[in-house]
Amino acid sequence: MSTIKKILLRIIENLGGFQLLRSIKKNDPVVLMYHRILKDDFVNGLAPQEFEKQIAYISKHFNVVSIEDLLRDAKNNCVKPYSLALTFDDGHNDFYTHAWPILKKYNFPASLYITTGFIDGTTWLWPDLLKYILLNSNTAILKVENLGDISTHKTEHHISWHKLGDHCLTLSTDARNSLLYKLADDAKISVSETPQPPFHSVTWPQLQEMHREGLVVGSHTVTHPILSSLAIENLHYELAASASAIQQHLGATPIGICYPNGRPEDISEAVIKAAELSGYTYGLMGRYSRFNNTRIFNIGRIAANKDFFYFKWTLARRKQDIPSSYIQ
Ligand SMILES: [Zn+2]
């Protein structure tokens, strides 16, 4: 956002414009999307203090409901004004250490969508593996076909991560995995099977504890692939095996699927059909679209922005533009 736009918006906010916008859109429910809640110089996340600031703001201006209650209310045509549901993706350990204590403090319902292979400690989330390689590389430059030289220098690794990440998004799962392990070889580092801190997951016992305390757990597949790119048997495996792992560990069958990457093009009709067949009753996207009760397998979400002012603005206007290649 440009400085001039920010100044203008601050004036609008001070004149009560955000409040006015929120009240105009009070019957448009918000589904808010969070990823990591941690403060780390090299890992993308929202600092716990900033997260609490956002949660405190939400508690003043919105009516926090679980996504299940929101869907039930929508079905019965009685969505509460200012309804907002909190959702979290992936299942990194900081959800347990940082997010959940704050959510409990405010007594807010929330849903966490987990990648079950990641929780089992057998799968790295590939954007994390990419970052791990760049952060630990023993060589200054990595050569990548079609991309040229990629710097692993600390000051440039964020740019390198995006460059490589955008490239990875265009590859099949197998091609992406071979590229990542070739990069690890070139960087002269060995990659353990289980993701290492700060890329480690929440554990099943921690999930059991939070589930007993009210956390709703949904599926974010087994290995976090782009579902629309999969052959039908792999698609069914990702949807069904993640649901049965959750059922096995938590004793509750998940009804929500959160599509990895979550762009509209990552969610085909075949994906939705397979999700329904696997017993899911709703699906979450990673992009914003207006809540529509007749499209509950394409529920749009607003990504909680790190910038508090932009966060408030996005919640007021119920709109968000994200670059199409944004990794999540
Ligand atoms: Zn994800």
C-alpha cells in the first residue's frame, strides 16, 4: 500500500469510515485465515504479540463463531451480524505454543487444518524444506535449470525462496521433490525425514489435548499437494487417509477440508466431488471470495495480514488482493 493511500485511509478510519464500512457489510461473514504465529527473522509468521492485538481487535468488533456454527446459521438463514470464524492451516508447533493459549484466553472457537503426514513426522511441507535448504546451505550459489543462479546469502534468501517457490508451484509433486533433494545435495546438507525446528509440527498428543479443550481439527491432506493436479487415486488417498488419521488419533471424523495452496485453479470439480465422497461437508480456499451459502466447498477466506492497519482495512472492506503465486 502506498504511503499516500495509507495516510488517506488513516483519515477515513479516524472519521469512522472503517466502522461505517463494517456495519454496511455486517451480514457478510468473514472467514479469517492464519498460518504461523511466531516471531522469527527468517520464517514468515505473525508475532504472538501482534496476533493477540488482532484477536483483541476482533473481540471488540466481531462476533466470533466456529465455522460449523456459521455454516449451520447460513443454512437456517440466521447468520449473526459481524460473524467471523478463525481458521489456521498446516499444523506447525507454534499453534500449540503461541496461538492456542491466546484463543483460550479469549474463549474463541477455532479450527486447525492439519497435514497429517507432517504431524506424523514423515513429511516436510515443501515451502519449509525449501527455506531450510536456503538457510542451511553450505554453498553461496545454487544453480537451477531454467532459473539460473540462486543466492543463498541471508540477505537474499527471502527473494530466492519466492523465486524457487514460484517455480516449484509449476512442477508436479515428483518433479518438485527431485528438485528439492537435488538442491539439498548441491547445498551439501543432509535433510532429516522429520522436519526440524522451527519447521516442526504440533504433535498428536498436543492435538488430543487441544481437541479435548474444544479445538476443531480438519484436514489439509496427507502431504499438502495441489489437489487438482493429482491422478484420481492419489486425490482419494490424500482426502481419505488424512480423514482416517484424524479419526484414529482424535476419535472425531473431520468434516472440513482445507485445500493446499487454495487458489481457485487448485480446486477443480473433480476435487470437490472427491471431497464430498470422502465425507467432507465443506471446503476452504486460500483466497477471498464473498461467503455464499450455495458454494460451501469453495469458502473464501481473508488472510490475516501482518500489518495491523492493513488487517483492519481488509476486515472493514471484506476484500483482499493476493498475488496468484503466493505460497501457503
Ligand atoms: Zn497449507
